[in-house]
Amino acid sequence: MVAIRRLLSDIGSILLAVMLAVIVWTVAVSEENPFQSGPWAEPIPIELINQPEGTIINGDVTNQVRVTLRAPQSSWGDLRRESFRAQVDLAQAKIGLNQLDVKVDCSDSNVEILERQPSTVAVRLDRLKQVELPVRVDVLDAPPFGFEVKADEITSTPITVTVSGAELLVNQVTQVVADFYLRDANATVERKVNLLARDAYGDSVDVKIEPSVVTVKVPIVQKSGFRNLSVRVVWRGQPATGYRISNVSVNPSIVTAIGDPAIIEKIPGYLETLPVQVDGARADVLERVALVLPESVSVLGSQAVQIAISVTPIESSLTVQREVVIHGLAPYLMAVASPTTVDVILSGPLPQLDALRLEDVQVILNLINLDVGSYQVEPIVLQPEAITVQSVVPPRIQVEITVRPGAEPTVTPTSPPPPTGTPTRAAR
């Protein structure tokens, strides 16, 4: 019995020693790696899980949570946003408004979540409903005068779409509409259009439409007795010698003819203008000219059009041979150019080239600041403004600069430095 008591006493002493050792170790560790408490800097995204089948979340749900932690100092430095996972379990949620807990876990077991803000979130569940509805195309503007929309031939691809969402909202949808604008089109228009779900009052309903975009085709035809015709400009004569007609334009280029359908259909596809005289022209011809119309036919708007006939000089080229002229050489120097003449190829309007005089073209060798020696100098060509220099042959001139016989280089004397002493006043 005494032995048993001694054994129990020894076991108690051992347990006490172990407890004291654990306490000492815990205190030592805490001193080296103390616990810290505080808010985590970044919000954590909330994940919704286990949503019941056949339901839809209606309205906005808080999607982030902020947490206050307690963790060892070493753990704080290793924490990342990915270290946390915030979830809201919808498994037990019912149709209607639910207030559900936000659960936050951390991958580091040493981290304790002290507080969550918010700790619960409101989630409204509705029954999910899907219906298939036809697409209705609403043309919201009118075609230009003389044209009409063939309403019975308007099509959409696809012709039906699927509408899904909360049962209460889907039940409000009475039509799926493609709002279409013609934008003054006078021919068949085909365009992709976004769809809208509307209720009986024409108000938009927030549901999902699949697909949300359809291709709409709206046929537009011209009414009987109306016809679009191009305008053909007629002119007489030729521009002055050395000039040509480079462009002819008319505004408008297309006009709408109105009249007896039988007469309109016999028109060949264009209307001519009254003749425009360009004989001897040296500049652009701008005139407002009437159209030649068949009897009982008129056009929408003005019965005349604006004509612009561009008259431009004929471009040509010319080669002239000119002697080079030396400029900028110091007085005590002389220069010999090789060759002394060059061929200058010019281009420009033919009238200006025909009137060109040889003295209108000068070829200059600029030798300023050059001293004794041999140089390759690029000539400078001076020519009238309307004429362009295409090339100079040869492009560089060999120039030998020597001292002129009997001449000495002139040296520009330098001014003496100003006196450094105290100036004296001159006697009057």
C-alpha cells in the first residue's frame, strides 16, 4: 500500500513537472513570437455555395467581408488574401429573404478569426423560370420621302429567344423587342440589334435574354412613280492649250425623279445637265446648271445641280543646260569647277515650261568659308516657283580652290584689349 502511495506521488510529481515545463516553453515561445491582434488590411471575397436547384438570386448580395485576427507575429508576415476563404452556405435557404452566416477560414491553423464584418448577409432567393418568346421588330423612324418599308417582310434571326430569371419578373414580360432605326436608308438594311424585354406598359424588365443580339433585316423599296437617277454632266469645248480637264463632280450626284410611273420607267437610269462651256478655260469652271427633264417629270428639291469642272495645267518636263556660278569665295582665292556646265531636269505645268527663259534658271556653287583645297560641291538651283527641279547632272561638281596669283591672304586685325589702368579725363 505504501508502495502504491509512493508511485502515485511520483506520478503526480512527474505530471506537475511536465505541466511546468510546458508552461515555461509556452512563455518562452510567446516571448520570442508574441501574438498580435488587429484587422486584416484587405477585404475577402465571399463565395456563395450550395444554391438550391431551380432558384435564382434576386438583387444584390454583399460580396466582401473584413476580418479581425489574432495570430503569432511570424504568421502575420506570411498571410495573403489567398490564405482566407469566406463562404455563405445556401443549402438551407428558402424562397424569399434569408439572413445567412458568413463563415471565414484561414489556411494557417495558428490564425484565429476574432470578428467578421459583416457576420451575416441577406440573400433573396426566387424560383427560376424560363420561357421562349418571339422577337418583335419595332421600326422607330421613317424612310426618306418616296420610299417605304415592306413591313410584312421584316425578319429577325433567330425568330425566338429564351427569357429566364426570377419567376415574378419573367411573368411580367409580354414581349421581346428589337428597336430598329433606319437612319435615312433608302435600300434594304440588315444590322445586328440588342434585345429588350418589356412588360405590358412598355417598361424594361430585368431578365436574361439568350441570345441577347439578333440580326434584323428591313426591306425598303421605292414607291411607284419615284426613281433614283444619277446625274451626267455634259460640257462643250476644250480647255486652252496646255490645260486639261482633270476632274468633274456634281452635287447632288443622285436625284429622285417624280412623275408618271410609265414615263419614269423609260428613263435610261440617268439625267443629263444642260451643256457647260469649257472652251479656252484656264481655271476651274463652277456653275449651277439645270437638268434636262422629260415632260411631266420633276425631281425632289431643286431642279438644278452644282457642277465643278477642274481645269489643270498639263504636267511636262524640260532639260536645260546652264553654267555654274561661283558664290562666296574669298577675294584672294580662285576656283576652277569641273565641269563648268550642268544639265538641269525640270518639271511643271506645260504653260510655265513653255514660257521659261534660260536666265530664269541659275546654278550656284556656294563656296563660302572654303579655303585652298579640292572639294565636291552640290550645286544649288534657283528656278521659278511653279517649276520643280527633278535632278541635276552631275549631282556634284569638282572644285579646285587655289590662291590667286599675286594675292596674299588678308588677315582681319584684332582690336587691342581695353586698358586695365584707371582712365584719365581728357583736357577740353
